[in-house]
Amino acid sequence: MRVKLVAGNWKMNGTLASSQALVKALLPPLSALKRAHYAVCAPFPYLAAVGQALRGSDVALGAQDVSQFEDGAYTGGVSGAMLADCGCRYVIVGHSERRSVFGEGDETVALKYAQALKHRLTPILCVGETLAERESGVTEEVVGRQLNAVIQRCGLAALAQGVIAYEPVWAIGTGRTATPQQAQAVHSFIRGHVGDRRLAGSLLILYGGSVKANNAAQLFAMADVDGGLIGGASLVADEFVAICSAAQGAKETVKT
Ligand code: 13P
């Protein structure tokens, strides 16, 4: 069985006080939801405090990025070892904002993925096409290329040790969610791309891009959608809890 995962990506939002208050509001309702897994990916400076606030709960801590380097003279960098030290279980790599705003290419993303695994963090690898790419019919080519960079550097088995998040760039922060059918089509392509049936069947594939309380259940009901990576709605406790409840309500998927 693939157990669903819902992860909040807080991006560069909030304060120390608001981050702690958000966790405080999330924990009682989330601790009652036992049939899926949950995580929050906080900004670097708040990881320790958010980790402290999560202690003893089933909600995991995640970071939003990791350096591709091990350690040393990389001003501003945050290493996998540091994230592990702060209690992180997950780390997002290759988010489209990192790719487009900070110029990260497929090879850098693959190096980050490798660093995450080296430090026993679960990488959440983001893949997805822009609107122009979708409209010109190259969605599968783009997503396939993004996956191949990681497969070539880390190996196919390593892909199954992480989590994939399909995040169409045109759906991020736009209010324009992919339809459940559009998400399912790309998720199914991703699973097929892995090739190996056993690995593909165990791979968690999240959907991200304008997931809200009112559309989560339909997305999570799709056969190859194993949960969500939630941006804006993860900053509002009631909204995030409602999305997490939708994952709880969705059936666990039997491995193919
Ligand atoms: P929104 O949910 O705000 O569209 O952001 C999605 C996202 O980028 C999660 O990583």
C-alpha cells in the first residue's frame, strides 16, 4: 500500500511567532488523522523551533532546499548534514521557483537529490512543465528529462527512495489547478517512466499547484495521486487541515 503524504511548503513566509502558532494550531487536528502522513517544510531559520514544536507528534519536519555540496566555503549554503542535525526528515529539491528564479539546472538538482539521500533525508523532487511547454505538447519530454537527470546520477533505486512532486509551473500560486485528469495523466506517465514495476508501484507521487480544501479530494481520489505538496493553503491552519483530511478520506492505493 502507498500511504498518502501531504506536505506544506511554507516558502519564504511567516515569522518565528507565526510559524510556532501555525504548528500549535495544526497539531491537535492532525494528530487525530492517522491514515496518512503529514509534513511541514519551514524556512531555514525556523527549522529548529518548528522541529521543537513538532516534537512528539507524527507530523514530520522538512526543509525547502539543500546545498549540492557537502560542506566548506559555500557562503549562504545549507548542507544535508545541517538539515539532518535540525531534525528534518524531508527536503524539497528542484522546486520550480529554485529552477526559474535561482537558475538551478537538472544537474544541480540531481546533485542536491544525492546529498539529501546521503544524509538520510527523503528528497521531494519537484518536476513540471511551464504553460508554454504544455501548450507545445512537450510536457512528458520535460518531466522525463527532469527525472532522467536524477536517475542518471543516483540510479533508479534512488528515485524510489524519494518522493516525486508533479507541480505544473502554470498551476503554482495561480489559482489554476490542474484538473484531476490532467494530474492523473502526468502521474501515470511518471510511474510508467520508472519502468521497473516494483519500484514504480512503491513510488509516492504528489501533486502540487493551487491545491485547496475545495479541490483536494478530487485530486487525491485519482489512482496515481498519492497526496499533495501545498503552498499558499498550507499557511492557513484550517485550510491545510481540511486538505490533510481529504488525504485521510482517500483510499490507499494498492501497489500495481
Ligand atoms: P500553491 O499551492 O501556492 O500553488 O504552491 C504550490 C507549490 O509550489 C508547492 O511547492
